[in-house]
Amino acid sequence: MSRSMDLDSVAPDDQIETKPVEKVEVKKKENIQEPVLDAEEKSWKNNSDTSQSDDSLDKKIYSIVGHTTSPFSSLLIKPHVFDFEERDSDEKIILVARPHWFTNVSWIITALVLVLAPSLLKFVPIISDIPAKFQMMGIMFWYLITFAFSFEKFLSWYFDVYIITDERVIDIEFNNLLNKKFSEAKLSMIQDITSRVTGVAQTMFNYGSVYVQTAAEVPEICFEMVPNPEKIIKVLQILREEEEREALEGRVK
């Protein structure tokens, strides 16, 4: 039997070398994680969101009430010239209201009459019998009383204020230098808001009273004789909606 050429060329004792199969390494897909924000970046992001929210809130309030710059205005929006002792460090004043300027007319007329009264003394016969020195002292004392009366009335009007902040509603009742009453209620505790405008003067000059019903210790806070009561109600409604939105987002202070 003839031997095959392949069998002749390959001896049975020879070892056949085989190339090892290369292992293909399959790289596992790494999980790509979102960058983790540190505390400072989170704080900056929250402050940025809060700042945008504050700007939007300011625009809404300005569109309703407008801008006021005079410190003697009866309606101040985010004033930089007004503050109160009970304000928290991070609490922002949104609106400050005083009684309408027309409520000062009565005591201003009274003060003018008191100022002009000494000039009418010459028509009183009995006054001419009093020595001139005593007449002068009496007139000076009269003007001192007139000034004290007018100054106290002005202070009562200027410091008798109603404040709306981003956290609460405040009533500061200033009767005189020795008598001051402070009342407050959280925005979240407000239940109902109503207004009342009565009489010809209130209708003509658009001022009245705003009644804020609360679930706080003070059941009612009354903004008496304030200008534009309907605008104040709209501002309170916007702030209540903002407070509810912050509660849902977990940003309540």
C-alpha cells in the first residue's frame, strides 16, 4: 500500500504547534453618574432659584401697586428707608401702609386755628389789661402746646403702620410715645381678607379698611384707613400663593 504524501511529511512523534487563541477583553460599560454638587454649589443653585423667584414676585407687586420713593408716602413698596425692631435678619419687607393722608386734614385744620388764635386776642377787651410781659409768656406757652399737639398727631400717623413681609402681616399701633401695640400673624395663618370703603371722602380718595382674618392668636388684623385697599388685598393674595408654593417645594422658612 502506498503511503500518503501527508503521512510521509508528518511523523507520528512530531508535535504540532498551535497558536493560542487571543482573549478579547470586553470592557464593561461604566455607569456614567451625574456630577455630585457640593454644599456650596447647592447653596448657590438654591439662592439663584430664590433670586429668580423674588424678581418675579417683585414685578408682580410693582405691576399692581407701582413704585413709591417718598418716605412720607402712605403706601411704600419694598422701602429702603423703613425698618422695625421686631424684624428677623432674613425677613424682607414687601409693603408698608399708613392711614391715608386725608385722615390728617382734621388735626391740621385744628393746628392752624390754634396758631392763628393769639392774633385774635387783641379783639378781647380783658386781654389788654394784662401786662405785655405776661401776654408774651402766655403766647409762647400757647404755641408750645400747639407744637406738642401737632407733633404728637404727626408721629401717631407716621409710626402707626401696617407691614407686610415675606413671612407675616404686622400691625404696629402707635398711640403716643409711651403707648405702642404690636400684633402679627403668619401668612400661612391667613384665612380670609375683606375690605370696606364707606362715605364720600373714602370713595373720592379711594381709601378704606382691610380686615385680615387669621387662625393665629390675634383673630383679626385691621388695616385702618389705608389707600387702595383692593391693591393691598391683591398683594396679600400673591404672597399667600407664594407661601403655598414654597411649602410644596419644601422651601418654607
